[in-house]
Amino acid sequence: MTRIAIISDIHGNIYALEAVLEDMKEKAIDSVYCLGDMIGIGPFSNEVLEALFAMDNMQMITGNHEESILAVLTNEPYPKSRVNVKPHHEWIASRLKDEFIEGLLKLPRQLNKTFDEHNIQFIHYPMNPSSSNDPISQDPFDQLGVPSVENFAHLQGLENTELVCFGHDHSHHLFTCNNTTFYNTGSLGYSSKAFARYGIIEINKNGYHISQINVPYDLEKYVHGLTNSSVPRKEIILRMYS
């Protein structure tokens, strides 16, 4: 049996991430898949990336926040739909350590893996193959609408994919569409609840089993750090936790 962990949308919340990583130590996890948006929103981007890049069993992909921040750093077109967020991303970009910028630039947008003949796709948000190489300025993660059977019914290229693990939408989702199951753990670090969410998938030749995990952490400590930071749009972000 293979046991993998799914994390997504940490959003610069190092305290939620540390709680999850500590919880994983007791679960005999073979590998961890991080589905993007590690940074952005919260002020602890370097701390989060340091923890993730230090793990030998970590597989990471990019989300819209990483790609938008990288667009700022590489002078690529920035999404017009996110123009109000640009000062926030510029603040984070100006503080990212060079080693983490280099690491983020090497990450793929999606991963396709096979475990005991079960094909699983890991992606920040499902998209059709025709959009898979679209730059972040074209909002490739926002083309399908909210997660639902209706919105995902016309996805292409998943005929041999049994399970799609995704993030982006910060709520928990688990549903099946066209013989493919879609699973979203919900945001690990951006929630009003004082627990961090992640998932464990146990896989063997007979199938797989998904467990949704909630790990308590010190939300007040995180909110205190956010409040005392100079991150732009802080007042808007703090409304989530009020």
C-alpha cells in the first residue's frame, strides 16, 4: 500500500503548515503533494517555502499566486483580473529569497502519477489540455467556474484518470464526474477555523481511500503575526479571521 498526503493553499500561514507537518510524522506518509498557492495572502512566504523545499518526499506544483508573483519578478504580463492584488504580490516578490525564486521557477503546473495502476492527476485547478500552457495573464485556473459536476462535465483529457486532486477553491470538495473523482482538501492555511486541513490517500491494487484530516493550530498567533506585518491588503485579509 502507498500512503500519500495532499496539501494545498497554505497561503503563507507557517503555523498551520507546521501543525500539519507534525501531524504527518505519525501517519507513515510515503510522499506529500502540494497543489500550489503556498505563498500569497499570509506574510510568511519564506518560512513556508523553507519548510516545503527542505522535505525529501515533497512534490510541488504552482498555483495562481506563485505564477502571478513570478510574473512580477520576471517582468511577464500580470493578470488584468488581479490588478488590485498586484501591490500585495509585489510586496511578497520583493521579500522572497533568491533560492526560493529559483525553486519556484522549476516547478511544473501539474503532475500525473500512477500508483498500483491507479492514475491520479495533481493540479491547482482542473483545466482543459488546450489551456495547460496558457500564461497566468490569461487566467488559466479560472476558466471552469466553481467546482461542480456541471462545470467539470466538459473537461477533456481525463479518460484514463481515476482521481484529480486540486485546490484553488478554498472549500472541501469530493464528487465524481464522468468516471473521474475530484478531490479538494480545502485551504490548509486560509480559513476562519482554528484547524488546518489536509488529506491522506491510501492506495493499493484494489482501489484507494481518502481521509480528510483537520489539525488544530494556534490561529491567534498567526493572526497576531499578520496584524503586525506590513503586507498590503492586510485589512481585507484579516476579515476572514474576524
